Amino acid sequence: MGRLVQLLLLAFLMPGLAILLPPRLKALSNLHLSTSFTSRSSIVMKYSIHYMEQKIDHFGFNNEKTFKQRYLIADQHWRKEGGSVLFYTGNEGDIIWFCNNTGFMWDVAEELKAMLVFAEHRYYGQSLPFGADTFQDPKHLNFLTSEQALADFAELIKHLKRTIPGAENQPFIAVGGSYGGMLAAWFRMKYPHMVAGALAASAPIWQFEDLVPCGVFMKIVTMDFKRTCPNCSENIRSSWGAINRLTRKSTGLDWLSKALHLCTPLKNAQDVQHLKDWISETWVNLAMVDYPYESSFLQHLPAWPIKVVCQYLKNSNLSDKELLQNIFHALNVYHNYSGQATCLNMSETSTSSLGSLGWSYQACTEMVMPFCTNGVDDMFEPFLWDLKTFSDDCFKQWGVKPRPSWITSMYGGKDISSHTNIIFSNGDLDPWSGGGVTRNITDTLVAIIIPEGAHHLDLRANNAFDPMTVLLARSLEVKYMKQWIRDFYASLRKKD
Amino acid sequence: MGRLVQLLLLAFLMPGLAILLPPRLKALSNLHLSTSFTSRSSIVMKYSIHYMEQKIDHFGFNNEKTFKQRYLIADQHWRKEGGSVLFYTGNEGDIIWFCNNTGFMWDVAEELKAMLVFAEHRYYGQSLPFGADTFQDPKHLNFLTSEQALADFAELIKHLKRTIPGAENQPFIAVGGSYGGMLAAWFRMKYPHMVAGALAASAPIWQFEDLVPCGVFMKIVTMDFKRTCPNCSENIRSSWGAINRLTRKSTGLDWLSKALHLCTPLKNAQDVQHLKDWISETWVNLAMVDYPYESSFLQHLPAWPIKVVCQYLKNSNLSDKELLQNIFHALNVYHNYSGQATCLNMSETSTSSLGSLGWSYQACTEMVMPFCTNGVDDMFEPFLWDLKTFSDDCFKQWGVKPRPSWITSMYGGKDISSHTNIIFSNGDLDPWSGGGVTRNITDTLVAIIIPEGAHHLDLRANNAFDPMTVLLARSLEVKYMKQWIRDFYASLRKKD
């Protein structure tokens, strides 16, 4: 699969491609971000929209400029007596999208007497520090860091405590998923005076440097297919060679374009590479969104989509052409579940709610996550992690150089045991669990595993098809949060 | 005393005065900084000097420039087996000066098998990010913040662990006094993965916003004089009125200039204000350096200098002139202990080892410490804390505006109970103890009080005249540090 894992983070590294980039690469760059959720009707999501003036630079005094950070408040279930505030640490996208799609918070609001706050991450959604110039150059992008985002959250909480009567003496709890989960955990680590605890769902805080093997992500993707049916992952592994063999001849290019019903026929080796990246991306996406019920991500998907996909990849000992015909049917599940499409379009887009530009910059600066494959422990073509190439590409695209070890310096890497009150939840099916905290570190730094969970399934709204494991996870999460709330009020009473 | 407390932090706020400023104002701005120490001969202070390339901006990626941070290493007593590293979090001055004058670390090195590291604070000593341009304008000063300094320390520790064989798996402990003590505490709070604990001596981490009453500092200064002899503080309080009454007439100006043996006669009301500031500064200095043995600060001083001073201020019911003649004798203790001076010079300087320029900028940005007096609870002329004036002056001098609440947002204010392993030591005589942590917060966030201690007496070298209370404090500090070291090695063994 060659450049896929690189593309995962590099999507926009080709100079000038920010706008011209084929949309499918946008999808790649969004992969590790959040997945969208099925809409739900049982709870009405009613919120008010607010803006707060934030310093563009919290860490220097030369730039006194400000920007408007957007945040949402839902206080239907909030109680001034004994209540709490669930504070969503927004990640790389439009905050309304996250608000509408983090059903868990809405589901538990009443039980926790909680106000819900959703804070938009700077440089995403409407919270653009320099308006149309925001992504213009490294100078304007200079203030897009996790540290600045955490400082925004701190100042916002301070502002809420000052301006909302009753909020001052209530416990705030950080909640986030994926990168937002990392932010929730880091926020509790760095600003424990601001939040009583943090729920960090599917937060790969160890997907940096050599804290985990660079191959773990794709290994889990592979496992997701293998556990459904061993031949499924084997067939996918074999498919790359089949593609390579067939496409050496121009007749093969034609045949494959037709066999896969591609909207745009393959013309050369570069197209073939793009095809392989696009197929790899499909498998990765499926691993992330392998939810137990119908849902929507890039496309509408059936329940347990990998099972459906693997039905087409059960047989072994196939010829190259037979295999690739089956691959077409498998891809069709993901890219044409509705059956409406007359061809498969390699340039289909992901949701525009996620901010690809911003994330591409972050991946090129702080969020340097090494990925690799070897084709043995995983079902992809071998790919070595190469920091030098990565760095050079980043410099070409953004004029910045990544600092791969900075996140570890800043947030402690594996050495986080002195912190308290963080829940790390991970689904076994989620490839990002490879970089997550999946064992208890202390009594108050706890890991919750959801054996049948894909990417932050626990943050999604309750669903009749939820497996028992995610129901247990959510109830454990609520139990911990209630404990933090009790502890907070107990220590408040002590002070009086 | 009017502007004194303002001058404490504002010393350089008059535009263009950076160089031309009368040296006595430099002394004022250095007041709350560290005091110098008597030299000691029992332990030879032998260290090597090193430099590390540090990013000028840890929190952004647009500026890839670096500077050389100086640091010192003394490893005579270091043991690779079971040893430790005491890491001095340098404050606002030349690191060699701090190294030579933090005898405590040298005294305990052998017992803790400790390597001593002294890290210079950026923008001080030789660690100037932009050489001669460092203090030129807000643009060059933009990277002078406590956050950047802490990040320097983190990167330096990482560097030491990587490059010194044996250091990687050893516990580092942060040690600092005054602002350096604040940095030590904050470093443990923000980077607990880097240091097993912190000794924060005389660290006024609560001298911000309204965390403590703005009058507490001068109240303690007053108490130091009052406890020696009640008339002493009363006489000082009366002296301002006496000066005001006398200097309304030009004959009074002449008389007072002669009575105080001033090198430069008083000419106008402005000179009188300067005189009062200079006298106030003297009392403040004495409170900070009221050590039990002869020592040197701005001048050579006797043991328990306030006792000596107050011998001249015992009598009550004096006329204005009699009182001011006594004030002269009292001032003479501080400014002319040697008896060599033929007149008192209001423009005498403090040590050049402290970086007044840098601190003045820091006081105008993050380190906004409100001070006030009312003339009732203290012996000074009333002075209101006025943020607006302060801010305007800062803008005039540095082109920046202070953010008085930022330090509290960043470091938690009084809400620090979730942190661990910090010793806050304070001397009861030290005016800075008013903004310090003087009660245990938890089992591992402990306060040590030194009833007979002035400004971080515990960090000074052992001395035959040390009171029992400081010996006890030091031994308690060592006890805690040994516990951290034991805990560190125990958790290391668990990991194996």
C-alpha cells in the first residue's frame, strides 16, 4: 500500500495542492479524525451559540490580537445545585458537527445534572484567527498548536465560571474523542485546576516517536478483517500483487478499470498507486467505523460493515482476476452501499465538517505520528516510516519542520502516572487503540476496553444495537465521573 | 513611601531609562529577586560550563531559530548507581552567581549522591536569545516567559538524560529560590515526568491577583522591625511625616541633606520622593536579608541587621529632627557598615549579576504582583495598587500590556491540590512568605516554615550561626527528597 500511511498524515503536503488535491486524499487525511454519527431523534439537541474573544497568542505579549472562539452551550438538564459541566474539548473540525454527533454527552446530561459545553478548536470551523488568511503561510499558522488550544479551553472555562451564575463552584469534566480525546487527557494533565477529570475516548496519546511500534495501527486494521474470516485479510494481502502483475500490461489497466467499475480508467503507474492507496484507505476506514449498526461516514454503511465486505473475500486459491473481481464487490459495500452509483469514484470526498488543512499542518508540526507496514504482520504493501522524507515534504508544503519528540517532552509520553482522574477508553476494533492507553496506570488513571468497539463507539449515542460491552463502558465512565463530581463537592465543603 | 512598591516591579518602566536609570532603582527592581550569599570555603565549588541549543520559540513553528542556553554541571559526588540529579531552575540572573550562592545543593550533594545542574534562565546571564538585540523591542522580548523557560528546562533534562550515560534512569529534582522557586514548583506541576519533585524555597506563587492581600508584603516587613522593638517600626512610620514637614521649606531640604549625610543634596519635591523610596527600599532589603550571620547584599551587613538598625530607633517622643537623626544612624548600618563612606549615596547599585531589564519586562507581562500599603497595618506611607497606571506605564516602557490573571489560569492559583511532591519552604521573616504556601496542602504538597528565616535562608550554605529552625528545615527537605528518590527507584523496579 506504499504511500497510504504517509498520506494519512501527509495528505496536503504537496505544494499548492491544498485546493487542487483530489478529494480522496482529503478523506485520507481525515481518517484518524472523528467519524460522523447516525443522527438520533430520541433526544432533541438544542444548544445556543456563543463566541469568546481569545488571545491569538497566549504565550507571548508582542501580539495582542484576538479572535472569536465559537462555543455551544446546552443547559436543559443543568442544575445549579449539585450540577456539573461536561466540557467537550473540540478537535479538528466544526464544533456543531461534534456537538450533534457526541450523543453520549446528551444521553448522560440529565443523570449528571450537567451543562454541556462544546468548545471549538482554534483554526477549525468558525474559529479562524485570521479569517480568510488563516492558512496563508507559516506566520499565520504559527498559533495552531495543542498548547494554544488548551490555553483557549482554560480561558474559556474561566470565562464561563465568571459569567454564568452557579457555574463557578461546579466541577468541569473534559470529554473528547480521537485528537479531542488527546486534548481532554492533556488538559487534565496540564490544567488539573480547571477540570476534575477527563474522559479521553480513543485517544492515541502514545502514537508518537517509538512509544508504540509504528506498525501497530495497520496490524489492527488487518486483525479486524482476519477475525471476521482469515481468508479475508489474506485475499486483501494478495490483491496488491495481483494488481501489480495485471497492471504491468496496458490491457491489464483496461481490464482492471472495468472490473472495478472505476469512473475514471487507470492510465499509468501513478494511477495504479492512487488506486492502491484508495483501496487501502477503504479498509482503514472500515476498521474505524466497524459499528454494530447502520451508520454514515464517507458513505452510508451497513451494520458490521467488515462482515459484509468479507463475505466477498471468503474464497482462497483464486486467480488474480477472480480475486480482483471479488475485491470490487467488497469495495462496492463501502463505496456503493445504496447501489445507486454506476461506477466507483476514487475522488469522492469526506465530510467538509473536518478541517483537513489545519490537521495537515498539525501533523507536520507537533502531531508527528509514525506509521509503517511490513506486509507480514499486516495485509498491506510494506512501507517504512521515513522521518526525513516526511520532514522534507512538510517543509515543502507548509514551510515548517516537524518536531517529532516535542509532544513527548510536553505531555510525558508513557510517564504519566503522577496525573489523576483520566479515563482512557478504547475499542479493540479501533486501529487507533494501538497508540492508546489500554491498561490501568493507577487507580485514577484507568483504561476501559470495549472488545466490540470501533473508533470511540462509547461517545456515540445510545443505540438498540449497541453491544453489551459498550453499555458497560459507558456506565463505568458515568460511575467515574460521578466519583469525580462527589470528590469535587467534598473538597469544596472542606474549604468552607 | 508612595511609589516604592510600584517601583519594586516598575523600576524600568520610564521610557528610555533602561540605561540612564539611577542605579538605586535597579536595586529596587531586584528586591524580590535573590539575595547574594556569603562565600564559603569549606566546600570547593567546582563545575563545568556547557551550552545547549534551544528553540527560541517552543510554542510555535514559524521561528526555527535557536540560542545557546548556558548550564553548569558539578558531578564530584554523583553516583551512577542509585544517584540523583538536583536541577536548579535558574531565575532572573547569571547562573554562575546562583551556582556559587546556593550552598545547600553543594552541602547535600554527597548525601544524595547527586549531580548538580544549574540551568540558566533565558534572557539572563549569557543565555540571551538575540545577543545585543535581546532587549531591543517587544518582538525580541516576546519569548521571555515562564512557559518558555520551563520548556527550556524540559528539553535540557531530556538532553542530559540522552547524553550523560547513567543519567537516564535517575530521578531529577527541581530546586529553586524566589522566582526560581516558583519555577521549580511550576516545573513539577507542568512536567511531572521530568522531575520527581521540587523544592520551592521562598516562592511567592500566590503573590498574584487577589490570592493574598496586596498589603501582606509590607506588613511582614513592618513586623520584622516591630518584633525587634515596637518603637522601631513606629519611628519609621513617623519618619515620613517628619520628612514631609521638614522638606516643605528649603531650609529643611538643606538640613535633611546634611542630617542624612547625603552625597547629593535634596533640591525639590521629586528628590524627596526619591529619598523616601530609597529609605523604604532599605527597610525592605533589611527584611529580606535579616540573616543570623554577617552577609553581603548591596552592602556588607552585620548578623541580624534589623536588630542593629533598631538600636537607633528605640526612643519615642522625639522631635522631627531628632527622629531623622536617628534614621540616619539606622540607614548607616545598612549603607555604611564598614564606616568607610563619607556620605550616603542614593544611587548605589545592586549586584550586576541580576538581570534587571529582563525582570522588569516579566513584571510587565506575566509576573504582575499587586502591592499596596495603608500606613496602618504597615509602617509605610499609604499606596494603592492601581492596575491601570501600572499597565499604562508598562506599555510606555515595553510596548506590552500585562495580563494579571494569566499566571493563575496557567498555574492554578490556590487550586493546586492535585499535584504532588513539592516542598514550599518559607521563612517567617521573609516578606515574600506572604505570597507563599505556608500550610500543607496534601501529604505530598508540604509547607516548611522557618520561624527565624529570611529570604530562602534554607538554600544558603550551612553556617555555624544558623538557627536550629533552618537546620531542621534543611534536614526535612533532605528527608522528602530521599523519599522521592526511593519512590522513583521503586517504581523503576516495578517497570522492569
